[in-house]
Amino acid sequence: MRALCAVLLLVLVSAAWPATDGLLPGGASHLVMSVAAASQLQSGAEAGPAAPPASQTQPPQTVPAGALSPFRVFAAIERAWNEGQPDSIVQFLPEDKILLRLEKSAPEKAFYSNKQAAYMLRDGFRFTMTESFEFLEFKYSKGKDEPPSARAEWSFRREPAGKVTVQKVRITLRVEAERWVVSEIKIQD
């Protein structure tokens, strides 16, 4: 049923979002999005650049035509998470720093280097068995100061016969070196 909904949304989004917007090379035909994503898509006038607050990183107003769209990045992360392939997620980590919170008990604002975050992701995947990871909601308005983000539901076990734990995960992107990278991965309370 979810696959059918995704295909129907794909057709709607492909028709509603022009392929020449510079963010979706080759059109939107390769996106897989949830119902919540379709309601979040808005086309708006380009806003002038605004200075980001020091506490938050924001993407620049333009992204090169060859860059993957934020939705393609989210789709790649969702696929990698479900397949238990942390290195496929690591490729989207920034060079400088990332806010990473993989446990509710971890500090709320803990920033790590690329290598530290990669190690933590690999270690986290080694000690959990993902049952499912699915993005439920996307937030992205082209031309706005708010960076693209998505909320997912992650179901996993810590032991093969253990209890299934379900957690909400928020992933936020930003632009670095002319491509979308992950700026935050946070388990939400």
C-alpha cells in the first residue's frame, strides 16, 4: 500500500514541480516521498540572502544545477539506514562538524567532526538491528531560510530476540562544497 501511495505521489510531484528548478536534475521522477512531503512542497519567490544565526547553519539561496536534490539525499539515507549501510550515510556527512544525537541520553547539542560522526554511526549500526526506517514528514521551501529537514520513524532491536524500540529521528541538511550534506541527526524525545 505504501508503495502505491509513493508512486501516486511521485506522479503528482513530477507534474507539479518543474524539472528545471536546478534542484532536481532529470526531473522528479526518481523521488520517493510520503504523503506529508507533498503537502510541504511550495514554490515561492527567491528571497535575498539572510545572515544565519550563529547557532544554526542555513543553506545558501542557490544550489548548483548538478547537485542532488534534498529529497534524493533523504531517499538515499532512508535506503542506507534500512539496509544497515552506515558508509552510504557517511558520504553525506559534512567535512567540518555535525550535530549528532543517536541516544536520548546523549547531550542535546553535541557537535562532532566528520571522522567522529562516521565512527559513531558505524558503531550504532553495529549494535542495532533496524526493522524499519521511514521518513514521515519533509520540510523544505525553496528560497526560504529554513534548511531542508525530515522526520523519520526508526524501529530497531538491540538483540535478535529483543524488544522492538521505536524512535523519532530528525535529519537536517545544509549545503557544503556545492552539495547537500547532513548537518544534524537527532533522536527526538
